[in-house]
Amino acid sequence: HKCITNIFHYCSLFMIIQAAIMKYVCNAFMLIEYRKFQEAIVEVNEGIDFISKTDSAIFLFWMYSHKALLQIMTGDVKGAESTLESACEMRSEIQTAPMQVRDFLSGNFRVMLFRLEESLKAGASSEIATYKTNALKAGKEAVKNSQKVVFERVEVYRCMGIYHWLVNRQKKALHWWGRSIAEGERLGARVELSRTYFEVGKRLLESKSKHKTLNNIKAEEYLDKAREMFEDLDLQWDLDELERVAVNFGADHHISHCSK
């Protein structure tokens, strides 16, 4: 009887710990998805602190991946690179499912895209070739993983579009953005779909754009569609980003300014 009681106690304790871990993982994911960055930072740091005291290497890796993604989204690129390096070391010692590695791959891809864009702006030819190769490799890994994590495709396809746009392969960029939109509409993934609408509208307005439409829809229409969805989904951070673009391009283009 005492043995059974002890087993029950340890099983209950294990379940409580697992529930707490999943709370941190899921909350961090949702806060990052909705760009609630300040709350996400608290959740991620508390989660890492809690999970570090348990024997849950996979979930610690997962939280470090969340942290890296959060850092790159908030502009802490060097911090993201350092966190990804730590996560990479963890990954080499564990087996992960596609769902658990998605943020790691996404964070790595975003870092490479950032470094590529910075090197292109600086005209650093020696770095451009390296980051083009690294970004494409990271993108292909993320796309491959997304075949097993369906809801990830909308974002990954959008990022692949960004890569091709940066390296001046605009037709390929439009192809990937078209795929992102198709997947978003098919899956009803409105949050990431709205961000693809925004990305397409923003890029089509750039002076270097050789195209005026995607799927016979103009840039301004994509921005209007994005704005409507941002407001409907209460994506304030995204609305602020859209407002910044509207200010930059509004003088030369008829971009509507719906009330928030």
C-alpha cells in the first residue's frame, strides 16, 4: 500500500510539473504570435528559470527557441544569435519532433534574413554571398519542417518570399507569397495570413518593385485587407507597423486610414 501511495504521489507531482511546463510553452507561443512582446519576455524568462530546475531538456530547448524568436522580433539580433547557439548545443543532445523545432528554425531563418538585408544595405559584397547561402539553407530547412507542421507554412512561405525579394528574384518572391496566401486562406490561419497581405502590399509599393499586383490585386488593396484583419484580430503591434508604412507611402499612394 505504501509503495502504491508513493507511486501515486510521484505520478501526481510529475503531472503537475508537466502541466506547468506546458503552460509556459503555450503561453509564450501565443504571446509571441500576437506580438505581446513585454508579456512574452516575462513568460519566456520565467519558463526558462522553471524548466531549468527540471529534467526536461526538450522543453528547455523549446523555450530557448521561443526566446531567440522573441529576440529577433524585438531587434535584439546579437542576443538571438547567442540564444540560438545555446539552443543548437541542446538540440545536438536530444531528439525533437517537428513541432518542437519550428521556432528554432524560424528564428534562425529570420536572423539570416536580417543579416542578409543589412549586408545588402551596406554593400558588403564579401558578406552578401555568405548570408545569401546561409539564409537559403535556413529557409529550406524551415520549409521542409513545415511540411509536417501545417500551420507553420503560411509564415515560412512568407519568409521565403522575403528572401527571394531581397536577392532580386521578384517573380519567385511573388510565387512564395502566393503560396502563403493560398495556405492561409485554406487553413483559415487569419493571423499569419493578415501578415502576408501586409508584406505583399508593403513590398509592391517599394521603388524597386517591378510588379504592381499579385493575383490581380494591387498593393493598396493588400494593405487595406491587412488593416481590416489587424483591427478585427486586435493585432496592435501589426497595426502600428502598417501605420508606419502608410505614412511613408501615403503621400504617393491612396492607402486608406480606417479608424482603429
